[in-house]
Amino acid sequence: MDTIRVAVVGGGIVGSSVAYHLGADPSTEVTVFERGELAGETTAASGAFVGLWGDEPPAYRRLKEYGVRLYNDFLADPRANSSYTYAPRLGIASTHEGASELQAAAATRECVRGRAEYVPGERLDAELLHPGIDTANVEGAIYRPNLGFLDATELAAEFVERARERGVRFETETTIEDVTTDDGAVTGVVADGDHRSFDAVVAAAGPWNRQIADFVGIDVPIRQTLGPILVFEPETLVPYDTFSVKHVESGVYFRQQPDGTVFAGHYPGGYEDAGRELDPDDVPTTVPSDIREKIRRVVETYFPWVEGAPVVDEWVGVRSLTPDAGAIAGWTSVEGFYATGFNAAGIQLAPVIGHVVAEQLLRGNPTEYYDAVRLSRFAGHGDVFRNWDD
């Protein structure tokens, strides 16, 4: 078999996962193009929660299970300084309507492990140890025991180092300006003004995937919202492990970090609430004042020991969202062009996205995950694959 030359656009955790999986095949020559530093944009801005939420649809749960298995392998034999903090999630509601929403979510699936459990507000003090959390105005909560968080940048470094061991090349500070085609098939990319020939191109650039897909005439159904983060440094520390928390009505989520700081962000809603024309290259460098005030108000209500704490760090990432809250991986209507995407869960889904793209690209194997990740499930999109043995 001739060498298959693949360009992966994007050096974050998804692009690095794709490269790692492709690099396992000796007939493949893989180059990852990153316009800045590896894992320096969306990946670095991530909250990096990983685990089974307990109320996922079965097909989506299987996608995440692939990642859990792979991350267990990585953590057992790390190449980078990866860390993991176990932090069960407590989703809390302060209204009757919000509590009903949580109760319905807990009842949707019956999972043997990692099951989401609803707890009425008046039962929290009796059923859960929750040091540091003020539950006085909590109407109801959903307990998700099988969650924690990783260091997203170090996790991406795990993929990068393992991909390099497989011969993958990473080119940083390199911008992809076009993806070229001939007769409906990929022929290469234009990188910093130079055309370079490739047999296949994988769009793995997070919120920039729409721009990459536009080069070949594909309108990927992805929207974006801002992912603002504040880090508080309270004077008084809670000397216990505590839950990571999400407040349903406000969309504010927060957790205590291993160093005692409190990491807090804001999730405004799903695809229908997202900005249609948000430019990922034009986002604020600091958290907007209205969001900043909302985050502080909610965090101080439920973590009262954070009251008045200074903000010691902040950033604004860009969150991608899909119409059905699922992932996108693999074939498109352009031969040799492979799309990726996810619904604010890139850290959890990067492993399976890499696996699917590699199997489809190298072996024409749709994989068992095909129906859950195919771009063609959305109207106006189709699949074309290349048999490299022809």
C-alpha cells in the first residue's frame, strides 16, 4: 500500500487524538498544523470534566466510555505530568421548576454505574456530606458520582507525546489558509502561502472547524458561545473535598481546585441559544461585566467562604455546540475531507473522535459509533469515503 498523507488542522486535544490514532498505522504520514502553540486555545480554556454523567443516552454513553478506557490507560503509564481530581457533580436548583427539571433528568436513564440520582432539597443534609456548600435555598439536586476533572493541557500533551512516538509531525505557528480540491476530492492545503499535497485533511480546529469546512464548501452545523472562566482565591479554605456544583437556573458552575482556588464558569444554554455568527477570533480577553457579576453572585451564595475573594485569573474560551448535542466525526460529502465537532465535551470525546476518524480514513470502517457521530445525520450532508487500496 502507498503512503497515505494526512493533514490534521488543529493541535488541540481533538487534533492530537486524531494524530495519535492515525499514527498507529505505519502506512500513514501524518502532519498536524497548529496556528499557535499546541493545546493553547480551546483546550487550554476547558474545564476538563471527565466521566459518566449518569443520564446520557446509551449511544452517547458509549462514546464517552471509549475515552474513559483510553484515559485509564494513559494515567497508568503517563508520558506527561497528568493529574486527575475526583469531584462528583451536584446539580442544584433554587426553584420548583428547576428541581422538576433535575428530577426528570435523573429518571431518564437507568444505568448500573454512574447513575444520576435526584435528591430533594430537604433531604440533602441527611443524605449527602456537602462541606462548604450552603444548601439553604436549594429546592432539589441531582447527584452525579462518577465525575472528576483533568488538566486539559497536560492531557493533550499525553496525546502529542504518544503521537510523536508513532512518527507524527507537529508544525506550530502555521496557519492553514485553504484546503484545495480537484473533481470533488481533497488534494492538499495552503499553509502560510505554500501549497502542500495531501491525500486527506481532517478538520480538528474546534470552533474554527466551520472556517476550515468552508474551504471545501461544507456548512458544518456548529454554533458557538463564550466560555468565560473566573478563578477566585479565598482567604479561608474548606479543609475537605467538596462537590463540583452547577446551578441550573443561572448556568453557573464551580469547583474547588487542588490548590484551594475556586474555578467558576458560565454555560448559557444549548445550540438554539448560541450565537449564529460568533467569530472565534474576536472574543473578549476578559469576562464581560454582567457575566462576571452573575458568576460571583452564584458562587458566593453556595460557597459562602468565597465571599469577597479576589479574582486571580480569568479567560474566555469558545464553546462549540451541535443541534442535537452530539458529536461529529468522520466522512463528509467531499472525498478525503473529514470533519470533527462536539457539544462542549471535547475533552471527553476526543479519544473516540480520533478512533472513528482513523478507522474511516484508513480502513473504510464506519465503526460501531457511526450513527451517533456521522455528519450525514443532519439535513443536507452526505458521506463519501475513499478506498485507499483502489
